[in-house]
Amino acid sequence: MITRFLIQGIGRLDLTFLGLLAALAVLVPLANLLLPENSVLHVPTSTMSLWGKYLCYALLAISLDLVWGYCGILSLGHGAFFALGGYAMGMYLMRQIGSRGVYGNPVLPDFMVFLNWHELPWYWYGFSSFPFAMLMVLVVPGLLAFVFGWFAFRSRVTGVYLSIITQALTYALLLAFFRNDMGFGGNNGLTDFKDILGFNVQAQATRAALFAMTCVMLIAGFLIARGIVDSKLGKVVIAIRDAESRTRFLGYRVDRFKLFVFTVSACMAGVAGALYVPQVGIINPSEFSPANSIETVIWVAVGGRGTLVGAALGAVVVNYAKTVFTSGFMAPYWLFALGALFVFVTLFMPKGILGTAQDWWGRRRKREPAASLAEPAPAE
Amino acid sequence: MIPAHATLTSSLLYLDGVSVSFDGFKAIRGLSLVIAPGEMRAIIGPNGAGKTTMMDIITGKTRPDEGTVMFGGSVDLTRLDEAAIANLGIGRKFQKPTVFDFHTIEDNILLALKSQRTVARTLFWKTAATDQKRIDDILGIIKLGDARSRLAGSLSHGQKQWLEIGMLLAQDPKLLLVDEPAAGMTDGETAETAVLLKEIARDHSVIVVEHDMGFIRELGVKVTVLHEGAVLAEGPLDQVSANERVVEVYLGR
Ligand SMILES: Nc1ncnc2c1ncn2[C@@H]1O[C@H](COP(=O)(O)OP(=O)(O)OP(=O)(O)O)[C@@H](O)[C@H]1O
Ligand SMILES: [Mg+2]
């Protein structure tokens, strides 16, 4: 599947995107580690981690685009899968602290000692192992998405109703993770990480490696998503988006196809969350807040849904704008600006930045706006 | 009308005493209909007679309140969902042509092409040479070969009708339900559609719903007249159009 599309289907835009990511993966860490700090090309560690964070968001956006842009499932709960992946990574990082915590307990994380717990809850078992934790990064969000989707898609919940229950899902998790007795650190979440795979998470080289890894995973996520949407399954999924019941009458079990993309997408969001946590140094319940999931939808809408590259672009552009905006005197108005942006894009650029740019580009090259829609066009 | 047991076992499609109501309104009341393997049947009837609703029942979109709906003499269609019924070999063309607007014409055919419909098979699908040949043949039959890479959404109403017929061909079902194939077509196109359907009927069973009497005459097959959700008359077109009740229903509407 992947090889076939690598040979024939990959577009110029995709190649540019992948090339850019590959270049970033190599050049940014090098510019951070090797160039002297006074060089114009030097990338400060904080900037690198900030961009690492944007790229995690880009992966989350691609995962959402897969379900929303291609399958028409407007998930307003994708932040939950992201956060669950993040917690799985956070649990691994907590276990790596060992006896270096404030209380010096070799097994229990500080917050458990503080709560007077005496043993590790069963669901923390195994998280001292990196491979196990990475497996959980995929399995936990994937399983939740599978179970949730199994019920929702079988009972043919669609449209606004589905969006609302995804929103309820992330809200329920927000409330649950806030509770101390859940065993995930309550509202403080998990933080004060020390090592990842034996390397200091704060060290410049580790951060450079995390950045490069984020680029690599974004490339991998993009290729998987592209492989899916370019396959025949991808065509079925678009058919479901545009004429769900027609697809059923062709004999496709719509619920299973939705379940497949929804689950894959949740796993992808989980990976994004797992990469995010060591780079920002904390995971807490606010990552489950419904507003986060809604913001993700805005990134995808701004970038251009149903294009994958556009989703990633939207995530980076909006988050870069957010950083600029919220670091100045206009900080209190960010949410208004975001809302206004969303309204503007919905009204005037329904295809988002990328879709609009592509239309404009296509028209310039053809110089014949949409004439092919009218009567028999020559075979291409 | 209670067909004998032998009628059931020798039938391809068997409806008996089927009723369905929407919010108290009985759209189908005691409908009985038997289609033999290989048969082509035309169904006529005034607007609201229940023709489309009958197709909805056969294809699993609507569950009947009562009655029997059997396929191939043994499969109870009222227990199956749309996908299962489609995979049994019942294909449908909708009254309002429904194609996948954002797919190319070729991809519309590909999606309909008879194949395993599982997630894994579609994910790893490779269009084999025989599949491509079949797609090309169908595109030729429905005269959309030159337009294959255009988006289906850009087609005219009549072309969409043909594309949907092409999708039916690709599905290669045992029974085709064709709802108003000639609607929105010019006389020339209508005549061509009749020829195409007769061609298809050579090796498929077909139920055609149509208002265009010229078209029905062209098909030259047994006609069933539906009225208020039940069969009013059945027989050759000349015979049913001479039927007093039928004339009354058509003039009285
Ligand atoms: N889902 C539904 N809910 C409520 N009423 C319905 C529904 N489907 C059909 N009806 C009603 O059932 C009756 C039969 O409709 P149907 O579409 O089967 O007629 P038809 O014979 O196909 O007519 P036409 O020739 O106009 O296509 C109509 O009165 C219609 O309004
Ligand atoms: Mg009808």
C-alpha cells in the first residue's frame, strides 16, 4: 500500500511537506547543538522545543483531519486521545524518577506518597518499561476510541449528536483526571520529570533528539494517513462522508470503516500527546478540557480540511499566532481573535488556507475558471 | 392473493402481505409481489403509490410492520441490514440519482465493483487487470469513458442516471431495483436507457419503476400497477391499461 503510493500517487505538495520535515529533523537539532550561540543561524533550545510542540499539534491535526476531513466525523474530543497518550508517556517518565523524588520513595511517585498510598495501583504496573509505555501510548487511546466508536457508529449516531458525545467524553475524562483518588496526580498532573531512556529530559541534546523524533513521527503519521486516504478504503471513507446511506447500499459496513479510521486516528493523536509531554515537561487534566479539542478543529478548518498537509499547516500557523499574540499586551483577547479567525475562515475561506491557495494556483495555471464543470471535458 | 408454497421456493423475490405505516399513514398495505429468477418487471402507479417505499423495504432501509419479504426462496430480508442485503446480490438505483460527487466517474464504478467489502480487503486493494477491464467495459456501456476522470458531481442529471446504472452493473447483483431511470432524460436518452435495461435483463432479474409509458412499452414486460400501497392490476401493458380501475386511478389523481 505504502510502496504503491510512493511510486505513483505522491503529489508535489506532499513531497515538499515531507522534504521540509526531513530537513527540519536534521538541521534544527544541528543548528541548536553545533552552532555557537551568537550565530544568526543558531536555534535556541527553547525555540526548538516550542516548534517541537507545534509539530505535535500538527500530528494531532492530521489525525483529526483523517476522521473529520475524510470521513465526516466531527470529533470534538480528539484532545482526549492526545492527553491519554500524554499521560501514558508521563507515567513512564514518573517511574523513571525513582528515588530522586522529594520523598525519595523508590517506587511511588511523590503525589502518591503525599496521599499516603502504600503501593502502586495496578494500572501503573509496567510503566517503568519504555516499550510497554509506548505500547500503551497506542493502546489506551486506541481502545477507548474503539469501544466508544463501536457503540456510537453501530447505533448510527452521526452529525451534531456524535460531536456532542465526543465532547462529553473528553469532559468526563477531565473531571475524572482532576480527582486525586484516580491516581494520576489530580489537578497537578504529572511533572518534574528527570530522565527518558536514561537521558536527562532537560538536556539540550535530549531536547534536540525529541525534536527530531517529533519530525520523524509526523512524517510517519502523515505517510500512514496518506496511505489510508489514497487506498480504496480511503475512497470508501470519502463516500461515507458524502453519501453515507448510498455507501451502505453498495454493501459496505459503514460502521466498521468509521471504526477503523477513528481508532487509527486516536492512536495517532496518542503518539502526538506522548511526544508533547517530555517537550513541555508536564501533563495535567487541563489537556482534556473541551476547549482544546475545539481548538484542534479550528486549526484543521483554518489550514484546510481534507488535505492532511493543510491540517498540519493550520496547527502550526494558529499556534504560532497564539504564541505571538499571548506574549504581548493583546494576550487577554486571544480567544476573541481565535473565534474571529474561525468565523472568517468559515465564511470566506471554507477550504482553508491550503484549499484557497490551491484554487488560486489552479486558476492561474488554467486561466479558465471551472469551465470543465460544464460540458464533456477532454479525457485527462 | 396467497401464493402457494411452491411459488415461494421458485421465486427470486417474494413479498406477501407487506404493510408499513409512517406516523399512522399506511404507505404500503398488504402488498404481495413475486418476481421469478431472470424476470424483468415494470412497476407503475401514481405519485405516492408506494413504489419507492417498496424498494426501501426490499433493500432494508425501511422495516415492514408486517408481512413476508423473502429472497431466493429462503432468506428473510426483514432481518438483514442494508449492507447485508446488498451483499446478497440486490442492487439499487435511487429515484434521485445518488452518486459520489467528490469521486471521479471511474472511482464511482470502482467503489461499486463486485468485491469483498471488508476493511482489510479495501485497505490493501489493488485493481487487477481484470477489474480494470471490467471498469473500462462499463464506462464504455454507459458512454462515460471519455469523462472517466471528471468528478461525478459535474455530471448532468441524465448522465448521473447512467452512472448509477453503471454502478449497478459493476455490482453485478442478482436483482436490480431501478427507480425511475428515465427521469430527466431526453427522448433519445430514454430510448437508449430502455435498450440498456433490456440488455441488462438478459442475465439479471430487474424491477423497474417508471412513469414514462413509452418507456414501459419499449421494455415490453409484465407490468404491476401499484395504488395506495397495494397491487391494483398485473399483466401485459395493454391489458392493464385497459383495466377500468387503473384508468380511474390515473385519471382521478
Ligand atoms: N420516510 C417516510 N416518512 C413518512 N412518509 C413517507 C416516507 N416515505 C414515504 N412516505 C409516504 O409514503 C407514500 C408513498 O411514497 P413513495 O415514495 O413510496 O411513493 P412513490 O410511488 O415512489 O411515488 P413517486 O412516483 O412520487 O416517486 C407517500 O405518501 C409518501 O409521502
Ligand atoms: Mg418514488
